[in-house]
Amino acid sequence: MSNTNSLPHVEAELNYLGPMVERPRYYAYEIGERSNMTYDPHKMHIHDMRPISSDMSLDTQGFALVEQRSAVQDFWDDDEVRRVYYPEAEAVIKQVTGASRVFIFDHLQRRRVAGLKDRAPGGPRQPATRVHVDHTANSGPQRVRDLLPDEAEELLKGRVQVINLWRPLFSPLQDAPLAVCDSRTVAAEDLVPSDLVYRQRVGETYSVKYNPAHEWYYVPQMRRDEALLLKIADTRTDIPARFMPHTSFTDPTTPADARPRESIEIRTLVFHSA
């Protein structure tokens, strides 16, 4: 797809979905076994996207690197995040996508704590360690119906995207960086609809099966004033990038004394006029 041979890379293990008889299922709350998923780890080359970041876009690869100096002082302060960061994120997403409207429905801070499982009671959310896509062709539009029920059918007549804005909370990020997959290298059959079970509802995500054609990228030594835009879902069907797999990974070049990863992601519905 692209000339990755000339790019610096690291080799790291990524957790793909293993063979499944049942429909994959993950529980978003404490209930015995958290998942019925089997995993199929594969060592993959993860390329430095910096040299070609200006050639990458949300509609082609499914991700984009942007410079955005935030005025937020404390990203762990939810009130400040909503007051200061939400308007900043909305402005960046509108500028990059040309959208007529951006609706921010959620944000999530993560801090890696060695040995702590994700969603452990009282603990911070951990980096996601399996290859996944947060929404599917069904659950993307469903989020519009859930969150904006009075407007949903009118909004869904136009193009609707689910886009996340992801950034580290300090510079440079060396621990548990985010890997993103060029959507053009992902086959439809690689994406496996999976249940994400909450107490009040069941969401749907894509788990991802291994495909040697997948091309992976990351931003080495990512800075606090950089952010990644991630294409989660898109109702437009005539573009290469509709659903973009991603995951954190263990970078073999990370120094032993590196500060554990802290990051924030903003989750948005992005609307384009019909």
C-alpha cells in the first residue's frame, strides 16, 4: 500500500482475535470472567509514521497526526477537560474534517499501572492491549440514536463519523504507545462483530483477526502537544478508511525507567450535511 520499507520500525507483539466458536464477548464491568475471547498474538513491524505523516489522512489510512497545543493544565480534572478541552477538540476535528457539527459524547483518561487489570475497581483505566475497533457499521449509527434520539434520523441522512482524538498527557511518551493500522490493508473478513456488554446495554465493537497484509504505524516519542485523530466508523462507503484497528503495544525500545503511559481520548460523533 505504501513504501514502508524505508521507514524506521520496531517489532512488537500485537494481540489479535484467536479462533472462536461463540460470538466474541467482553464485559465492561466486574462479572467473573471478563471475556470469552481467545487471542492470537503476532509479531508485527510497527513503522514510524512521522516521515510520512503529512501524506496520511482520515479518509485514506484512517488516522492523522495533528499539532494541537492545549490550554488544559490538568487533564485528570474532568471539569477542566469539559470546559477547556472539549471546545479545542471540536475545533480541531471540524478543521480537519470540514464537518458541520461535532458532538462530544465521552472522554477517557488512562494510566498504565503494572500488574493492574483494566476496569479494576478503584483503579485507572489501563491501555487497551488487543487489536480492536470501537464501533461497527451497526453500532456507529446506533450511538446517534442513543445519544441524539430526537434528531437521529435526520442526522443519519447525511454522512456520520465516529472519530476519537487521542493524546499523551506528558512528553515524551515512551511507554505503551498507540499503534494504528492502515485501513487499506484491512479486509472486511478481518473484522469480527463482538459484544461489549454494559449493565444497561450491549454495544458492538470489531475484534480483528490476523492478516499478514496489515500495515501498522505509531508516533515515537509522542509529545503532549501532538494528537492522533482516529477514524472509528464512517457511514460513507466509497472511501478506503471506514473502520481503523488500533491497540497499545509494548515497545521493545522503551527504557526500563520510562514513565508509565498516561493518555486521554475524546470520543465524538461527527456530522456532515446531507
